[in-house]
Amino acid sequence: MNVATPTKDCLELVKELLDPLIKARSERSLTRQE
């Protein structure tokens, strides 16, 4: 098991988890500015 070098699948999984969080954060900041 290589933990130091994340596989492509692992990176895609992390991106899938972070994507909605980043979108929600950007949407929240947009509504705050209005």
C-alpha cells in the first residue's frame, strides 16, 4: 500500500468530495456580496 503516492482514482475521489464544498462556498460568498 503506497500512501505517499496517491493514485489517480484517489485524486479523483478527493476532487469529487471537494467540488460541491467549493461550489457551495463560492455561492455563499456571492450571495453575501449582493
